[in-house]
Amino acid sequence: MALSSGAQLLSADYPPAEPAKWTGFSITLPRGVIARCNPVTAPSGCTDSPLEPAPEK
């Protein structure tokens, strides 16, 4: 729900580099990017462009 709402910030205790020890759960944006165009307010020509490479898994 947060992703489709156009949320500007997602926060979790389990980033990809530090998944939950007991379940392996982690949270990321789609395609592993650290930033993306806002799906609610971005202009039609907006393209996602990571600010830095996604962490290695």
C-alpha cells in the first residue's frame, strides 16, 4: 500500500543488507533501486534512476 500511495519514504528494521535473522525478511523498492519516480505525482516522462548501485545479494 505504501508503494502505490506515492509514499516519499519507506523505513524498516530490515534493509536488504541486514535481513531478519529468523525469516530472511527484508524490504526494498522494486528492482532494488534506492530511489524512484513517484507513481502518483511524477510527470509522464520520469524515469527511475538509482542514485547508487543496488547492494549485492
